[in-house]
Amino acid sequence: MPRHLIRRAALLIALVALSNWAAAQKPPKSATPDAAWPTRTVKLLVGFPGGSSPDLMARTLAEPLSKALGQPVIVENHPGAGGNIAANLVAKSTDNHTLGIMINGNLTIARIINPKTPFDPAKDLAPISLIGTAPLVLTVPASTAGASPQEFFVAARNGGDKWNYGTPGNGTVAHIGMELLKTKTNIAPVHVPYPGNPQVITAMIGGQIQMSLLPPGLAMPQVRSGKLRAIGVTSAGRSPLVPDVPSLNEGGVSGFELEIWNAVAGPSTLPKPVVARLSKLFSEIARTPEIRQKLFNQGWQVAGTSAEGLANRIKQDTSVLGGVIKMRAIKIE
């Protein structure tokens, strides 16, 4: 073989060897940043005050999540705007270590009810897991007239717009649900938003508002203490969370069915492998007997779904709640 061809062959072999060596220096896929996640403290943001249902759930999940991830998990409260302040912080986060415990409204109708909402749930948030669901309890001060649901609604109709109802913020399910209840019962209480349900309860006990749709875990301790009274729950029938309280359907409010839920979401920029890992972890944690019982005691029936399961529920509730918003022409500026 001519000498120049031998030199070319030797050079080609050397180049192939160098290419193989360079490829060998690249870390395997298992060593990518996604697989190493998390590399520091994980923040779990809550859009409501301490003592609220989302706050209690976040603190219940934080410790077992920290153990599973091998990194600290801290809960931060950023109350206001029906949870949308915290949801916006999650949506705009760029550190890949910020998650949120969110309610229906944050992940569904935030933009429908207020076009100026600074984030778009469908584009800016990544569903991770639906943790728990519950009906709401129509709750009133203990001294409110009406021994039965029917008698209560007569009193409420007579109260007209001199009565008020409280919610943990504009655009929350309690807000949309009460507007739907108004159409079905011909009552006309005026909406008064608060930073969270603990403030709603204080206002109701103090007589500033006459009714509210509250999560079972917050309503029933006050009912058992005699400070508040439960009129009915928003499930189709009686709920195992509050078996002694009749449904509003039983009380004559035909076809009224509504659920609240808490879920985990992150920013839409969160890497898909991280979303998949978190979805699996949150689902497993929520379904453990100890955590399941804790959440039940807080007033939640555990769901612990996949990211896809939460995405499907978001789509369903966006349609249902969005329909009520359009029917009642509810807008928040």
C-alpha cells in the first residue's frame, strides 16, 4: 500500500479512537441534573394563612417528602387573591425547587374569572398530583334561625342582600359554589372575601357574616363546639367525612353537587422526569395508612393521583366551574 494511504488510514483510526474516548467522557443519562434533583431545599408554597386546609395538608406532606428526597422541605405561606399570589410565585419560579399546594380555582378558572390574573394555569403550571377531595359544608352561626335546611333557606330569603357570606377569596370554589347555591335557592347574600377560612370562621362566629361553604375539617370542630351549625354538605349524598350531616340534596336543594380539592403543582418549566418522580412520590406518600388517616382527620378523602389524573380533573372542573361563572356573569377586576 502506498505510504500516503497508510498515513491516511492511521489518521482515520486515530480520529475514531478520539471520538470514542470523548463520548466515553460524557456522563450517562442517569447522571443528568434531573436524576440528581433535588440539590437543595424544596419550597412548598401555600396561598392561604396558617391553619387553613391547604396549609395543614402541606405541613402533613412536608416531612415524609423531605425524607423521601433527602433534602429539607419548607412550607411558605403567601396568602391572598384566593391562593393566586402563591400560585403566581410557583408559575414564575425558575429554580426548579418551588412547588405549591393549590386549590381548584388556582388550577382551573383563575384566568376565566379574572383575565388580569398574572399567570395562565393551562400554560404556566405543571400538574403533579391530586392529593385530596372533599365536599363543602354550608355552615352558619349557631344562633341562626331555621331548625331544618328548608326553614333556614326561608330565613335566608327573607334576609335578602342584608345577609353576607364569606369565602377565602374571589374565584375560590366556595365563592363559585355559593353563587350557584343562590340560583338554586333564590337567596341573595352578598359576597365578602377574606384571606383564608380561619378569618371566615372568626367573622361568622362574630356575626359579621351569616353563612359560608367551609371544608369539613375546619367546619366540624366549630360545629361540635356549638359555635357554628351545619346546614348540609355539597356532596350528592352523605359524605363519610361528615356522616351525621345531611346533603343539601336531602334538604331540598335538588342537583347541587360540588367538591373542593387540594393538589400539588409546579412551574410548567419543571423537567418532565422531575414531574414524574414527584407525582409518584406524592401519590405514594398520600396513600400510606398514616398520612391517609391524618388527611382524613383534616377532612380529606385521599386521591393521590398521577399527573395525568390531576390534568384530567383540571379539565373537568374548568368546564363545570367555568359554566357557573358564565351563567352568573362573575367577573373580578
